[in-house]
Amino acid sequence: MSNQTSQPQTRHEFETQLIIKAWKDESFKQELISNPKAVYARELGQTIPEMPEITVLEESSNALYLVIPKKPVNVVASEELTDEALEAVAGGFKLSWTFSLEF
């Protein structure tokens, strides 16, 4: 599943691919849970820096997880979000391991 396309992939698209692969392959899922950084590096085809920490959790019928992404820098305290801020919240930012990791 390595990202071999020339078109950049969003974080949401990449993570969706990981989830689908984990649902289909139990051994992949176990590796993703136990060693997510190695799996990310392999699937992205690039080295992942020491930071960020990557944690993988599997929901069960008794647990639900909500992840609140890091607030984008350009979000202002108003009721309207910029298009860029909306894209960031919606997972529309490009997956990048340069160290501004805009998660």
C-alpha cells in the first residue's frame, strides 16, 4: 500500500487506507497497533522522524474515541472559519513529515 502515486495524499486518505488494510489483515492490524511508526514509515515509503509520537487505538463495542486535531494556527475566534482552516479540520491537509506536522 505504499504511496507510490505522484499525487500527494491527504492524511485522511492515508489513514483510511490503513484502516481498510487493518480490517482485511489481522496481522497487519496487530503490527499497526504494536509498532505504528514502523508501519507508517513502510507504507509511506519514507523515514519518520523521532517525533511525532504515533498511537493507534482500536475501538470496541464498549468504547468510542474522539480525536480532536491540533487547532490550526490560522483559526480566529469567530464563528466563521477560513477555507484553509476548514480543510485542516476536515483532513484536507497534505501528509508531510517535515517538522511542522500540521495535524
